[in-house]
Amino acid sequence: MEIKKIECPTEITLSQYIDHDIDIQRIVDIEIHISKCDECLKKVRRLTEYHESLKALKAKSEFFECYKNSNEDILSMPAASSANNNSVAIATTKDGKYTIKVVPFLHENSFMIEVQVLDKNLHGTLIIENEDGVIIKAPIVNGFAREEIHNRIDLKDVSIRVEVEK
Ligand SMILES: [Zn+2]
């Protein structure tokens, strides 16, 4: 039988694989792939942990309303203290452009920031920054920008913007 080389699956596909939200042939393909690709295996472990954190912490989710200032959405929410006590902070900007989730990993001092861009016409790179500089800078893929951070941050008065693709 001919062995077909599969390219590394995208993070979205790996997420779907973890959630079993994908057809059985694709699951087999991915399992064959991660048995040979350390990088993807690592990604699957990270994503699995992230998904478990999400599930475990869902009950504790808190919602915050955020504020908009022209092109920049100024957030004001106590995400750092939430991260401290293992809850997920979720914020939706007032104009409904973004939903921001800060999810602490269960076993480490790191967090996943996940931003859902609700405006489907916004494409490009999403940037969250505070006065100390850029916190995350991540491409928007299928409406989501996601990045892991290792320092505890305070999301109070950070700004969020999208650098539009030219
Ligand atoms: Zn791979």
C-alpha cells in the first residue's frame, strides 16, 4: 500500500480531532500523523489540556462588559484575579466586535487568551496591548485569534485592535 504523506494539520483541525468533531477517516489520518510528528503530538497535548481546562472551568465563567473607543476597544476587567482563582474570564466588547476569553491552564502558570472576532469582515492580525507593550499578536484564523501567555497579566485597560491585511 502506498503511504501518503500528510501535511501537518491546522490547529483548527487538531481541535476538531480532540473534540471528535471530524469524520472517522480524518481521525485515522491524524492519528497516523501524530504518531510520526512530535510537533503535532505536542500541539495535541497542549490543546487537550486547554480543552480540559475549558470544560473544568466553564461553570465558573464570569462575564464582563467592555467598552469601545473608536477603533480601539478598551477593556476593563479583572482577568488577573480571575486567573488567580482558576476561573475563566470572558468579555464581550460593547459593540459586539470581540469576545475575549482568558483561560488558565490547570497545571501550569500559563494562560490561553482566545479572542473570537465576531465581525466576520475583520481579517488580519489581532493585537492586544497594554502600556508595557504587546501582550498578544496573533493571526485571525476562522474568526479566532489565540495565543498562550506565560506571565500573569492584568487585562485592565488593555486595548485590542486588528491590523488589517493589505
Ligand atoms: Zn505534524
